Amino acid sequence: MILSCPGSEPVLGSIISIVYMGFAMGMTLTEKIMARASGRNELRAGHIVYPQADLATIHDLYVVEADRQLTELGVERPWDPERVFVCFDHDTIPQTVAVANRARQIREIVKRWGVKYFFGPGRGQGHVFPMEIGIVKPGECVLAYDIHVTNYGAIGCLGLALVFEFPAVLATGSHWLKVPETIRIDLSGKLPRGVGIRDAAACIIHEIGPDAADYRVFEYTGEALAHLGVDARVKLCNLPIEIGAKSAIVPADDVVAEWINERNINSFEAIHSDPDAEFAETYAFNLSKMEPTVALPPRPENVAPLGEAIGVPIHAAYLGSCAADQYEDMAEAAEILRGKKLAPGVRMIVTPGSQEVLTRCVEDGLMDVFCEAGAMVGPPGCGPCAIGRGGPLADGETCIATVTRNDVGRMGSREARIYLASAATVAASSVKGEIADPRDFLA
Amino acid sequence: MDWTMQGRCWKFGDNLSLDDDILEFAKVFVGGVRVSDPNYLKKHVFTNLIPDFPERAKPGDVVVAGKRFGQGNPHIYGLLGMAGLGLGLIAESVPHFTYRMIVAAGLPTLPFFNDIGAHVEDGDELRVDFRTGDVENLSRGVRCRSEPLPDALREIIERGGFLPALKKRLTDINTNRYLK
């Protein structure tokens, strides 16, 4: 059933870096960033280090628990409140009084912590807008609670998640980490019309698979990157974590420099892997051979050609989450939805990734497209990806979505089924009332 | 800490998910706040697979799982619940992030025991030494062995998991200026 990826050209072993016997080898981008953060000149995969976080990030679902753990440790405030980022992106609009009370509690905790970067509900998804306003920068090492911090790899920033062990970072600015190996992924070609970068990212994680991805960093290189903006790179950096990768990163290049200049936010020094750095494996993918994909329930690595799900009736469609809530994702969906209506019986929720994305969608008329189609637009944030917040699925329902994961219960009922796809495929399916191929809508 | 456990084998298949098979993630939230108390979490361990598991499981029992035990979003709660029940864990493999969470939960484990499934069946009586990696199947008279955890990680488990170990580290690195 599972996809044989048309764009993949595995070159296992053949391009693995040449080892110059007797000479020290170069370092990967990840080794360089972790070395700098650990105050060392040299570092190799496998070393255990305590990198100091340039920024420590945490979201609303975990603040109370983290504070409780810190209290247990006798720690009142984070080690350096100037380097702590807290954002309200999961429960943007509390649905119950209990959640509203927790929100009040979070504000009290954040005030006591005295953190420099605190953003309330509606500001945006915490793995998207910090890049847009320069809170995270190329070459930095960000330690996070949430696994999707890997998004920052889109601008050459290394995001490493520690989840339950995150209080160690809040208490000390660091925690033990094994330096991960890197998988190099060379991208060539341009995506065909109607095929999203999400399709390519899904194909890549399927082809590499959980066993090879486990605790490794995906580093993307190749001529295709010249055509892939930061929005597209976020998708490439978002999906690998779902199969157990430790992180993902694209070395900051001219595309990132231009993106940063446009926003007038930072200057940075470009860091790249050394030519003789050691990669665990190297893969090559040709984007021009990619086709639309779908991840079948209940696991994100169940990637199959879209054809295997065509015609499956849907009840709900969702565009958003940190895997697809940037301007390019909104535009990709709007191109399909323009002048059309949602199929009878289908509801659609759209959540832009940030106030910047929302504003630009309004200015460019994309919001008109969503509203005229009959979609609901929710506040910037995680949307229903976070266990169905603000729009859970009912028993027996089927949803097509751009969310990060499709586990049982991920968007509400345990009896609902979630298919993961590109923004274009989600839009096409919402119009047809069943899973549909976006290429049929692009004459 | 006694690294030897003796009890019933609870045998499961491959790809058990953290957020549904091991412990349904929605049950972690009480009043909108995540609960990490093992005494609460233990009441919900494996109940989507075996509804009365928490009542039937006894301290010293050993969960034997297949490949990629604990796949999915690396939430620790199910593993804390297993520790709360006093269980041990043997798996054919676990994702690296889950490996980290098992240690943080203070759960005695042999996480990369390739062919354990060939030596035990559900309901067998096992005696496991998590310090040496020795497994004895008392029901079948079979012995087998796996690589035990490195000492540094067993030390974290010995201290009771992530938080007590971090407390020790905070004292060690003399961060008194951050302490009350």
C-alpha cells in the first residue's frame, strides 16, 4: 500500500563523505552550532554535551506543569528570563472556565518569571512568528519544550526539544544532549503545479523511514533550495520530527538573507557544514518527479500516493497548524478555493500562523476567498491540531487536514479518522466533499 | 533500589503509541492542566487495549513490547503511569526520544532486546535483572540476556527519574543564587 516515492534516488553509501585518514574531519552544521553553544571548538556526533540555549521556548499547555516542577526543585525563576519565550498558541480561546483559570494562572507565573518574550493568545503559532520578527536567528541553538521547534531550521537555526525534561533548561539554561548524526538530503528540480512542498516533505520522511531517521538531523542542500522560500523550508523542517528525527535544518543562504532583509530584523553570519563533514547517510530527491501524497490514518509515516484515498468522503477540512499556516500555504489553498464553495455537509477551519500572515491574507484578498467559500477563520495559533481545540471531530467523522499528526484522537474523537495532505489537496477535497486531487482544479 | 523484578509478562505487539495505546493523552488533563503524578496516571495505563489492566497489573510485572514501543509524540505520561504501577519494561526497540523519556520516568528497562518476543509469551512468569540484562522465563525454563542500560542512565532511574536527578545536579553545580 505504501508509496514508492517517484522522486527518490537513494544514494546510500555512495556519497558518504570521504574520510581523510589521519586528518581531523570537518563538522556538520549541527555539530558547529552545538559546539558553539557548548563552548567548544570541536564536537562530533555521539558526544554528550550541555549546550546553553540561546533561547528557551515553552507554550501555554506546559507552563503550569513546568512551574510546579521548578517549585519542587526550589527554583523560583528561569536561569535567564531574557532568554525565555512563552507563547499562548494552543488554547487561544479557552473553551471552559477551567482552561480560562489556567490561562490566568499562566499569566501570573509568567509575570513572576519576568520573561522577556511573552506573547498572549492570537499573536500566532510559536514555531512560526518568532522567525518573522527576529526572535530566533540563523546559527542559534534553541532548546524547547515542544518538538515542532524544528521549524526554526527553515532559517538555519537549530531547534532541539526536551519535552518533559524542559524544566532543566528553565533552571539551568541547558540539559544533557547527545550530539545527533546528520542525514544530508540533496534536493533538485522544481515541484510540478498542484504538488505542494508538503507532498515532497511527506515523500522524504516516508522514503527515509523511522529507523533511519531516529535521533538524526535532516540537513537539506541542493540547487532546488534556490526556489524554496522560508515558508516552504518550514514544511521540510516540520515533518521529520514525526518519524523520530531529532531536528531538521536548512543552512541559511541568500534566500534567508533576503527574507531577513525584507523584514529588517537581523544580521547573521552564514554557517554551513564543512565539505569533509561526516554524514550518516545521504539521499537525493528530484522535486520535479514528486506527486501529491496523503498520510493514511493513524500515523504520519503512512504516506501513500493521493490516488489511494481519492473519493473518501469527508466531513471536515482543516488548513493550519505549524505544519501549514504560513502565507504560501494560505495562497496554495486559496488558488483552489477561489470562486468556489465548500461541498454541502463539509465544514472548514483555517488558522493563519501569525498576525503577519493573517494581515497579509486580508490585504491580498485571500480572506475573501476563504469567507466566500464558506470556511471559518480561527485565531492565529495551533488550531484544532492540538487535540481538536476549537473544533474537535465527532465519532465516525473523517477529516482531511494539514496538521502535524493523525494519531487516534489527535483532533478530538478516537472514532474519527484523519488524512494528512497538502494545503492544495485539503482545499480541493473541501470543495468536492471527498478526498480530491488538486491538479483537477488547476486547468 | 532492587534492580531485580519478578512477575507476570504482559506481551504486546509492535508500534504501541504513547498517546493512545499506552495512555490516552486526553486523560492526562484534569481541569485543563496536565497531571504528571504517577499515582493518578497509573489508573489509565493500557486501558484502551486492556480495560482492567491497572487493576490486574502488579508491581514486579514486566511489559514486553515489540518494535518501536512508544512511537508518536514523545509525551512521558504513560511511562510515568507504568512506573507508578511498579512495572518493568522490555522492548525489541524504542524510538530514541522515548528511550530518553523512559529514563526520565524512572522506569527500569531493557529497551533494545531484539528477539525477546521469541523467548516469552503473555502470562509467563519472568525474573528480570535490569542491572545485568538477564531475563529468566520461569514458566518455560528459558534464559536470555540483553545489553543493560549504561550506568549514567541507570543512575537517573535509581534516583527516581528526571526531577530527583536534576535536583541533585542543581545542588552539584552550585546554582544557589537561583534557589530560594
